Amino acid sequence: MAAKKPSPKLGTEQAIDKKLAPQPDNDKTTSLAPHTADALGEKMTTNTGLPINDDQNSLKAGERGPSLLEDFIFREKMTHFDHERIPERVVHARGSGAHGVFKLYEPIPELTKAGFLNDAEIETPVFVRFSTVAGSRGSTDLARDVRGFAVRFYTQEGNFDLVGNNMPVFFIQDAIKFPDLVHAVKPEPDNEIPQAASAHDTFWDFISLTPESAHMVMWLMSDRAIPRSYRMMEGFGVHTFRFVNAEGVASFVKFIWKPLLGVHSVAWDEAQNISGKDPDFHRRDLWDAIESGAYPEYELCVQIVPEEDEFKYDFDLLDATKIIPEELVPVQRIGKMTLNRNPDNFFAETEQIAFHLGHVVPGIDFTNDPLLQGRLFSYTDTQLTRLGGPNFQEIPINRPVVPVHNNQRDGFMRQTINKGKTSYNPNSLSGNDPQQVKAAEGGFVSYLERIEARKMRAKSKSFFDHFSQARLFFNSQSEPEKNHLIDALTFELGKVKTVMVRERMLGILAQIDKGLAAQVAFGLGLHIPEALPVNQHVPADGDPADYQSIQVEGSLDRSEPLSMANTVKDSIKSRKIAILAADGVDDASLTTVKEALEAEEAVVEIIAPRLTITTAGGKIIPADHSFLTAASVLFDAVYVPGGTNSVATLEAEANAVHFLNEAFKHCKSIAAHADAMQVIDATYFSKKVQTDEGVIVGDDNAALADQFIAAIKLHRFWEREKPRLIPA
Ligand code: HDD
């Protein structure tokens, strides 16, 4: 495989200084190559290939004269520019993509006949797009929101899209409610406020009238909604899908992605600050990680339920507001995805990729989940407007790596030049080509599910338990996670202006957990209403009594994997560590810790009053940022080395002290050389240094580095939040 030439992709600060990692080609990226254009060393031309002599001046009647309509060069350039925007995605407008590969661990023929899940030798190219849901294309990455986790596998049997989220459940059970949900969460229609936020009246009005959303709301108010990185979040296919093996035997399957770096979040106050300091935080993090060779990795896991166990559980497998707890059906890790290449062009690849749940391969099929069924319509439909017509599958990023032949023809922007006279089937003039494919030779055959039913608009009673898994989620959280959830609900409902909506929501929360509802009610200065709000999702001729939530005694009280406290915490790879320094910094104190962190593959950046520092030893070294361009919220941890002059400067530098206070407030690891104690003493938290294990002070550089690394691995010291003493 040819390594990608380190291109001048110097869009980010990190890439300028750091060595660019190889970004390997795969079948898909090779297939994109003929569509790429590189203008380096080339002449400028019009779209018809005419060399352009003057791109600076339009054609005029005289030097000061009016412009002439004749100027075809101006007109071509301006017309293209005038039309270069397309509609953003109606949801998930804000996103970032990456290329990569998927490698299977062991074939699973007993479960599925899908080719890419039966050959552990091949690497299947993938393209992934991560996104937020509610905000516009230019909105902040750090909104409290669900994250999209859409993966396309370019398999030898065609494209398979796993269009998931970083949360395993959804707000609604039936796709017909999707436009209502999205209208409620999007900015309000009269004033288009607020952008990329669910903390407003229309969202909570809808949610408080939609008890089936209770479980998803727990996830949305948890720290899962503010990930530290796209590289540190799980992905879920959400629905129960179907695997079908070569014998035609089917089983139910849930798909889950588990990130090798663990699942981590930021603090809500931090998220809000990042939104100002670097709204591209997640996009930049993904790009920089791939450029530097810290390739994001995720294991693909499946939970399998044999067909005969369809009704074994106290929830319905077809209900997208339910998980299958891992304690009931363990996850099997079946392969690994590695994202190892950034796109060449955001618009051509990340913007134009058109995912669709209906892109399946033989061996993977659907179930009757009514949310899934509705999605099968929406995804292709939406591309017709977004990408301008039915030929979007011909856009390079959307083409499969296998040939496409059928009798679909024409339409706006058709690229393929189909030869021959026939574009219909059956035909005799072309020998009936292209030929249909027998199932035994790979032709897709829908699963032969038996269905005997009356046509009706209705919902199964098995979908009416709205609260027990919401409660399971809440019970499974650690103490700090529960506090964050309560704070998030208090924040969001505090932003709601209509008191009736707040109260109705308290009624829902009380069904989940009385203590949770009481704490949120306290924060809002309200009382919990006596009665559960009446479910408004009742058809005109329906009886409300038939639509009430029911309480099912769940078989589990807690599920360990639901808490991020139980995630992997064994690495500081790609974590961003700030070193605060100034002229006169002690050389050994700076370099020993810096090198130890870099040996663990952390990204270390020096922040100083100016962009160069002269060390105590007389070395002149560049700083990565000044205090003007850096902020603690953009880092995972901070270190203050010794050196008399440096320490004196930092102690008097309000931005340095603020940096440390804020890092402390957000529960991050802080290390300081004993000689830098003055700087720590200038902070609000100095009196706590003795007791907080996330604040490390020492005079042995190597030992200090070791302790610091061990602390950063733990991600955060959330217990620190309790006293709420830091005003940063
Ligand atoms: Fe959706 C985009 C995930 C329910 C209709 N959805 C979209 C994307 C993701 C999801 C990740 C962005 C894909 C990309 O990066 O281009 N959506 C989900 C999940 C759902 C879900 C996990 C619940 C399990 N979606 C859902 C429903 C409907 C839609 C019920 C409508 C019936 N979704 C769309 C859409 C979008 C979309 C309107 C907008 C842009 C696009 O499809 O390509 O068709």
C-alpha cells in the first residue's frame, strides 16, 4: 500500500510543528484518487480549460469604466461562487469525517453470511462521520447533544452503513414523531433562538408530553452528551437488527462500538467555555490525532439474541427506547476499526457522504422496529434535496468499491455514460444484462419473516414501560455522574420560561426517581406535581387510558457498563498537557517531565507570556501558545516547572493563576515542581493541595512525572466538585 505523501495539510497549529504520520491508502481512497485535483505547479484555467491571464481585474470599458457583460471569465467564477452552498443536513448538520479500515478478529459464519464479517484477512475501507444533532453546520462541537456515529463499510458486496449515535436509545418509538421531535429541539421558529441547545421551552414542552423519551433524556442529561473527544465515545446502532447466516437462520443483533481509549467527558462548565475558546474542539482533536498518527480505534461489538428468545425479556427488542443490558446479553468483540486518514476535501467527502440505513449487504437485515422502518424512507429522501437529485450515489465518496450496473438512468448531473440500447429488464437485445443474481451467488434476499396482521395505526403494549430503563440508567451512575445529571436537568429546565413545562417535567422525573426529581425541584424552587402528566400521544379516537405508561419490574437494578466511571483508564496517549513557563524556567524541571509525558504519547504544549522563552540554562525555546491564545479548557492537565524567575513571573500573571484555578475547577490533574509552590499558593485551591490526589507537588522530577502520568490516566477527579469553592 502506498503511504500518503505528507501533504501540506497544515490547517492546524499542531500539524505545523509535529511530524505528519503516514496516512495509508485503501481500496476506497485509491478509488477516490482519479477524482482528486492538485493545483500545485499547475496553470490557472477556466472550467473549459482556457488558461487565464488576469484573475485580478474584471473586463471594463476603460480603466475606470463600467464592467462588461461580455466578461465570461468573471461570470463563470461568480456564478460558481453564487451556487457553492448546498442545504445543510436537516439534522446532524455539524460533523467531521475520517477514512479508515475495519478488520475482523474471527469469521462469524454461524451468525451472518456478510462477506466482510467472514474474512479476517481483509481490511474493509470505512468512512466515518461524527456529528452533533441539533446545531447548524457552523455551530459549536461542545453543545449538550447526542453525537452521530455513522460508519460506512465499503465492502466487496456493496456499501453497508451503520448509522448510529453515541447513545444506545432514542427519544421516540415511531418514526412518524421524528419531525415533531426535531421541530421541538431546533431553534424556536419565531426568533431562531437558541442555536445548538436543547435548553429551551419547545424541546422540554415536547419531552414533558412524551414519556417514552424518559430513558433517552437520562442519557442526554448525562455526561455522555459532552464527550471529551469523538475518539472517546461509544457508538450504538440503536435498533435491533437481524443477522442471517448462509442457512437462512436469523438472530437479532445490536451493534456497539467501544473506543480503545475509553469513554470520557468534559465538565458542563468546561463545555460552555470551550464553545467560546475553540468551537471546533472535537473536529480539531480528530484531525490532529490522525495527522499525528494517534489513530482513533474502536472495537465493533455485537449482542446476539437467538430468534426463539424474541419475547424472553421484560422489554421489547423492537422498542428503540430500550437497551439490552450487557449483563443479560454479553457483548462479543468481533473486530476493530482504525481511523487513519483525514479527508482531502471536507465538502467533497464529509459533506457529500450520504448515509442510509437501507445500505445493507447480504447477511444483515432489518427488524420491524417502527423507528427503523421509518428511517428506511427518510435517508434517501433527504438526499434528493440536500444533494440535488437522484444521482448522489455517483458522487465519488458515495460510490461503492464494486461495480454498479442497473437500469436507472439520467437525471440532474448524471456522471455515468451508460452504453448500449437497453435500459430495461427483461430485455433480449442485450442478452437480459445486467443479470439478476441468485441468492447462492450473493443476490440480496430479504429475510423470510412470517407476518400475519391487520393493517392499523397502533402501538404494542410491550412499548409502554417508559421508566424502568431510565431508572436503571440513573441507578447505574456514580455519585458525581448523578450530580452532573441533576445539575444538567436543573440548568436546562432553568432555561425554560414556562413554569407549567418545568412542573410537568418534574412529574416525569418523579416516575424515574423521587430523589432525582426532588433535587431538580429544589434547584428550580418548585414542587413535584402529584399526578403523572397525561400522555398526549393519543389518536383522535383513542382512549387516553390505553396510552398510559406502565411500570414493569425490571430484572436489573444496576448495569456497570452504563457508568463512565467504569471505563478504561490506562493511557494518556494523545491527551493534551499544558506546561506553564516563563523566562528563567528550570531546564531539568521542564524537560524531564515533558519527555516523560511525550514518551507516553501525550501531546505537550508550552504556554508562556510570549511565544519564546529563555530557560535558566540560556536555551531559547519556542512556546506553543501565549496566555492570549490558550485556555485551560483546551487541555487535560497542567504542569508548572520550577525556576526562580519563571515562577515569579507566573505568580504575578493573572492568566496563569486563572488557568490553574480553572483546571482545578474542572477536576483535572495539576502538577508543580516544589520550587513552583508560589504559583500554586496564588490559586484558590492552594489550601487543598495536601488532600487532593489530583494535585501533585514534588522535587524529584522523574517521580513527579510518574505520579502525574498516573493521575492523568484517571481522567478527572470529580470528587473535587463537592465543595464548589473555585470561582474560576
Ligand atoms: Fe437520523 C441523519 C442517526 C433517527 C432521519 N441520523 C442522521 C445521522 C446520524 C443519524 C448519525 C447523520 C449521518 C451523517 O453523518 O451524514 N437517526 C440516527 C439514529 C436514530 C435516528 C441513531 C435513531 C435510532 N433519523 C432518525 C429518524 C429519522 C431520521 C427516526 C426519520 C424518520 N437522520 C434522518 C435524516 C438525516 C439523518 C433526515 C439528515 C441528514 C441525512 O439523514 O443524511 O434522513
